[in-house]
Amino acid sequence: MAVKRKPLVAGNWKMNGLPGSVRELKAMLAGLSKDAEKGLGPACEVWVCPPATLLATFAPLVRGSAIHLGGQDCHPKASGAHTGDLSAEMLKEAGAHAVIVGHSERRQDHCETDAVVKAKVEASRRAGLVAIVCVGETEAQRDSGLTQKIVETQLQGSLPEGAKGTDTVIAYEPVWAIGTGRTPTPADVVAVHAAIRARLVERFGPEGEKIRVLYGGSVKPSNAAELLTLEGVDGALVGGASLIAKDFLEIARVYKTKPKGKVKS
Ligand code: PGA
């Protein structure tokens, strides 16, 4: 029997957000509770990953609500002489439920290898956070027909043994689709998600069926209904559009209606 995975829409605010951004968070909370009053309660989980400086401010506001918070990165160690870094334990203490690791911007800007990402996933598990592990090919790799090979290599190297549906989420984010307004074709998304699922099941057995696989890269209200209902897509990691409550809610609301028109690979 097919395993049911609860869809997840996670917002990655990146290096955006000052205390005034609490307005957007409040608007998201208000929108979600209005939906709930109408009996429409979110049919997906909604996570917001603001800059770490806002976690402690946001934490009391989301307590008991439909929103969970996440960090955007963590150091592999729990504490120590690592100037400027934050540990998974610190994020947890500040109110995080999850943490994004191995985002392509970190892989590029901070030369993070799969081994480093794996150590961060282990740290997030140690701290009791859910790791959102990002993988995805560059445009040159895609043009050379290497998409699946790259994604499978990243997946193999970035995930420690024993990954479970409760501690791990994968985000497939083609690097060339991030912040560009461009997206892969539905058939391409379905094919990569199917390859990811196959590798997860091969390595983690039945738990591999429970790990959610999100799509990320230029998800916005106008394309969310198509992308988020594709076969094998369990939700989205949303960058730019997650900064605006109205847009982010519109994306999450895709899961209010029954997905139709699934694309088969
Ligand atoms: P984008 O970013 O939605 O702005 O393309 C996605 C991401 O980087 O997670």
C-alpha cells in the first residue's frame, strides 16, 4: 500500500527580514486561522525559516499555531570556538523545529561539500530538529545530461545512515531555477523526484517511503498548482514568494483542494 506523506510548504526567507517582518508572519497566521474557521484547516504543514536573528521573536507568536519555524543552516558541532556560527542546539533553543542544510547558496558561497552537509544533518538529528536537505544540479550539469547522477551523488553523500520520515525532508532545487523565474518541465520534475524516491527506498527501506521530497526553485502562486500536484512532489521549498504572506498562503492553499491531473513519468 502506498505510504501517505503529509504535504509540506516551507518558506526560506534567506538573508531577508528585520523585526518589522513580524507583520508578514502575523498575516500568515491570520490567514491560516481564517481558513481553519471555515473548516479548511491546512491540508499541509507550513514551516517558515526566517534568519536566525528572528527565531526567538517569532517563536512565541507561532506557539500552538499551524506554523513551525526553521533555521537556514547549522554548524556540525554543538558548541565551541566557531565564530559566527550557530549550532543546531541553539536553533532548537530559539524555537526552531527544523533546519535547512546544504542549500545550493551555502554549497556555493561557503564551499560546503556533501561530507559537510552530512555532518550538519547529523547535528540536526542530535538536536532533535528535522533536516531539510537540499540537492540540485547546475545549468551546466543539466545541459550535460548529468542531472540524475548529480542529484543521486549529493543524496548519497549528504544523508547519514538511518534517515527517517520524521527527521529528514529532501528538497530538490535545480540551482538554475532558484530566483530566476525558470522552472523545469513537469515531466523533468516527476523524473527527478522518482529517482530520488527510488534511492531513498533502496537505502532506507520502508522509511525511505516516508521521507518527504519537496520541489524548490521559483515556486510562486501562478505555478504552484501545477508543480505541487505532480506525481512524487510532497510540497515546496519557497524562497522569494515566501516573503509575502499573501503569496505564501496562496501556495500553501494548493493543498486545500484535491490534486488533479497528476503527470505520470
Ligand atoms: P526561490 O528560492 O523560490 O526564490 O527560487 C528557492 C530556494 O532557494 O529555496
